[in-house]
Amino acid sequence: MGNDVDRDSEPTTKKPETRRFKDTSRRLRQGSEKPLKHRASLDWRLDQRAVCDKGGASADIVSIDELKAIILKSRTGEALLQDSAGLSIIYDQQNPASQYYARGEQRIITLNPLRPRGDLVNLLSRELRRDWQQRHGALVNPLRYEPDEAILINRAQNADVLMIGVKIAWELKLAGEPEAWDFLAASPFVDVTRTFEIKAQADFRTLNNGEASRAAYDKFFEDARTKLHDKRIIHQMLLDEGGYMKTREKGPKLSMDLFKRLGEMPNDGRNYLAIKAKHAPMDMCYSTVEDRSNANFLWFIKFERSFQEKELQMVRDSVKLSAEVVDFGKWDRTKRARQPEPGQG
């Protein structure tokens, strides 16, 4: 009986691991310059509703010119901005964060003006990188490729823009503009920023030889954040108006050339995806889908496409057989040749 009482008194849920939360809290409160140096980032995440309810008064909105002036203090950001002739950057409160649009000659970046200045700098940096990718042939549509390849391309594109945002934020920090870096340091991407920081502090040459960038790029794939990106591209596959689920002509084959274009830097820096690393950019470790739900949907998509392809091939074979012309004259001559002559028994 005593054992039963003890057993009933045990908690039904396991005590959560608090060490990680304590480490994060201590890091946020112990900055190199002053305590609570990430206050703006923390206030935004803890009270987003209060921030958005301000109504977008002009006094609270950072101007586009101010954001550009900040990014110009970064060597990488300056190269991206100077190579963006014809690009329009506007504010749109209906956009939750940021978006890049490219249709023909028109190229537009939209930003939510109610976000903190440090976050706006990061968002603009990423969208400038997407514009650069678009004009250099690296921002391809993943839905042109097979499902597994589409997953890899989508992940790689998102990892690249995040890495560029981290790189620009680090360069701004060195130039006396730490706000963008502080916001990243208090964000879910802190593991990526910390990886980049460790490399850069250990050897400043890694900033230009691509090693710090490659380390941050690889770190992107080590977290469950790929689950969200996979889910979005899988939904696009299922809902694509162009008929991704239907069999069509074979699209382009994924090759290393795409990753070489993706890894090019705007300021003549070394291609970080071309340097020697533990894994090649096309290695399976970058494209493995571990989430069960995403993996099941991806399997269904591949099965459906394979089924459609087999069905279409059967129809083609059937049409080919039915279209063959039968020489009835030849058939009749062959039949008469086999018949015995009159009087032969």
C-alpha cells in the first residue's frame, strides 16, 4: 500500500530541462557593453501585440533611407545595394515580415514597418541577397525539380540568405552598428550567429575565405527549423496550379553548378560553397527529411508522380500499338500461299 501511495504521489510529467533556458537568459543579460543589451529584441518578442497596436505612426517608423544608410556600413551590404539598380524597396503593413517579388523587369522588396530597426536591417539584408540571386541565376524555382531535389534547393536558398544576414550583421557590429547583431543574438537563429562568431573571432581571415560563411550555412541544417521550410515547399507541391503532382516533361537535373552560383559573393569574396568541407553541398545530409509528417507527404507526392508517369506511359504504348497499319494484302497473300493446290490431298 505504501508503494502505491508513493507511486501515486509522483508527478505525471517529467521536469523540463532548464539549463538551456538559464544559459540563454544569462547570455541575453550579460552583454559586452551593458546589461540587457538585447532589450529591443526581447520587448518585441514578449509583447508583439502591443508593438503592432501602435498603428504605424510616422514617428515610430524607421525610414527606408535610414536602413540603407546602415547597410552601407557593411562591406557585403554595400556590394548588394550598389548592385541593385532598378530595385524598389517599400513598406507594407500587411506583410508579416518581408517579401521579394520579381516579375519581368519589375523587382520589389516589401518590409513591415512596425518591426524593430535591428530586425528590419536583417530582413532587408536577406531580401537584397534574394534579389542578387535572382539576377545571377541562383534563385531558381524548386518546383522545376524532382521532389527530393526541390527540398534540397529550398533549404539551400533559405540557408544562404540567413548566412548573408548574419554576415552583414557581424560587419555592422564591427562598424559600430550592433543593433542588427543584437537582434539575431536574441532570436531562434542564435546557434547560427554563434557559429559564425566563433569562426570569425578565432581567425579573422575566415570572413573572406568563406570558412565562417560555410560554418553558418551548415549550422542551418542541424536544427529543426528545416521542418518549417520543408512544410512550406511541400504545400506548394500539393497546391501548385501548374500541376506539380501531374506528370510532365522532365525538368532540369540538379547539378553542382547551381550551388556554385548560390555560393558566389557580391564583393568578390571566395565562393563559400566551393571550398573544401566535410560534406559536399549535394550530400544527402542536407536533404534528409526527418519529420514524420513531412516525410509521409513527400512519399505520397513521389508515389503520385510515379503513378501518373506509369499510367501515361501505358497510354502512349497503347496508342502506339493501335496506330500501327496492318497490311491486309500481305496477310491475304500469306494465307493463300499456305492453302494446298486443287487436286492435292
